[in-house]
Amino acid sequence: PNYFKMADETLRKEFQRFHVKKTETEQNLTANSSQISSLRRTVRMTELTEEETKGCSLDTKMYKGIGRMFMLQSREEIVADLLNERSDAKKKIENLEKTNKHLNEGLSESKERLRELVSDRR
């Protein structure tokens, strides 16, 4: 009888841990998904802007918005900034996708551990 009570308590604690981990993982996945969407928009925006700037002649004056002011820059500088911004966004997307993969793997491991506990209980 005491063994069953102890096993039930252990099982209850594991269910609680799993529920907390599941909730945290879902929140992190949602936040990461939102960030990935935003970064993908940034990538697309930089691609479109680069296409438009490459269509302009080399002597066209171009300005980059910095805060509430604009700075005159050469077309090459603007394109280089766009490339840097795009590569940074792609790296961040890659890292967030890896994080999502690890979060899902951790959740799967927790589910499996919980299944094993329940099956051992039977």
C-alpha cells in the first residue's frame, strides 16, 4: 500500500513537471515562430530594396534612414548594409530553428519518460 502511494506521488510530480515543461516549451516555440516570421519579412524587404537600388544609376543620390535623420551614402554602401542585414537575419533564423528543434526534442523525451513511468506503474 505504501509503495503505491509513493508511486502515485512520484507520478503526480512527473505529470506536474511535464505540464510545466510543455507550457514553457509552447511559449518559447510561439515566441520563436513570431521572431522567425519577422526576420523572414526583414530578409524579403532587404531583397526587394536591393533589387530596386541596383536598378538605379551609380550617380543616384541615396539616403539611409538613421533614427530621425537621413545620411547620404553611396549605392555600394547601401547594398553592403542590406547584405549584412540579410545575412544577420538568416543566421538568426537558423539559430531559432535549431532552438525549436531542441525544444521539440526535449518535449518528446519528457513525454517518453512519462509514458515509461505510467507503463511501469501498470
